[in-house]
Amino acid sequence: MGNASDLSQAVPWGLSFAGLIWNYINYRRTTGLQKQIRFDTVRLEEFRRVRTAIDTVLTELGSERDTLRSLSTSAVSLEELRPQVKARQDKIQEAYLRLESALKRADQSKYASGNDWAAKAEGYEDRFLDALDKAYNPNRREDQVRPVPAAAANILHEMICAIDQRLDAEMTSFIGEQKNSWFQSLRFSKQQSVQ
């Protein structure tokens, strides 16, 4: 009879002890997930700060691209077209310098993965300027000069798209990481509610 009495007293103690261990394990796991979610959220917000600077310049470049395209189809004379193209070129070069700075900050940021951000814009400026130089050649006929701004706009468009794709890929990686953290915490909370 003593054995049954000892066992009936040991079982509740054993279950209580197992419950304490289970609660401690849940506490540690929940705390770890909360820290990871906080870290991921801060990382995402900091990347958004970096992205905003890049997006601002890309928007400006997109507007200049559209203006270049419209210059190709405008009815202005060749003598009027060249100074207008030059004015656009100057604005685009200023914006390009700001874009280059923003991309370099992304390269240096610990919140943006990789250090290939500035490399995304390399080569486009030279191609863009080479394309626009054709508009200034005084020996070119009007039918040779008119399509030049649109051709330069296409190069600018390629650069904008390349950088946009890199930004989207980065955001997709953040969303995937956030989703995984969220699913882990959801799965963990379901496990807790079952018990």
C-alpha cells in the first residue's frame, strides 16, 4: 500500500515538474522569436530609409526620361532642340550623382544585403552620354538628331529598371524572412494552445 501512495504523490509532482520545464522551454523560444521579429522589423525599417533615397532619385530620373522622349517628337527646330537636350542632360547628370551617392550608402549599409548597389548604375552614364553626344554634332541632319533623345531615354530606362529590380529583390527577401518568422511564431503559439 505504501508503493501506491508514493506513486500517487510522485505523479502530480512529476507532472508539475514537466509542466515547469515545458513552460521554461516555451518562454525561451517565444523570447527568441520576439527578438528575431524585432530585429527583422528594425532591419526592414532601416532598409526602407535607404530605399527611399534611391526611389526619390529614380522618380526624378523617370520624369527626365519622359521629357527626353517627348523632345524627340516635339516640333521645335534643331537649333531649339539642342539646348533643350543639353538642359535635360545637365539635370540628369545632377540626379545621377545623387543616385550614385544613394547607391553607395546602400553598399555601406548593414541593412541592405550585398555591396552591388552602385555597380547596378555603372556603365549606364557613359552609354547615356555617348548617345546624347550625337545630338550636338553640327554635321548631323535633323532626321539623325531627332531620335537621339529617345535613344538616350531608353538607356536611362534600362538603368532605372535594373535598380528597381534590385530594390524589389531586396524587399522580397525581407518579406520572405518576415513571413518565416511570423509562421514560426504562429506555429509555436498553436503548439502552446494545444497544451
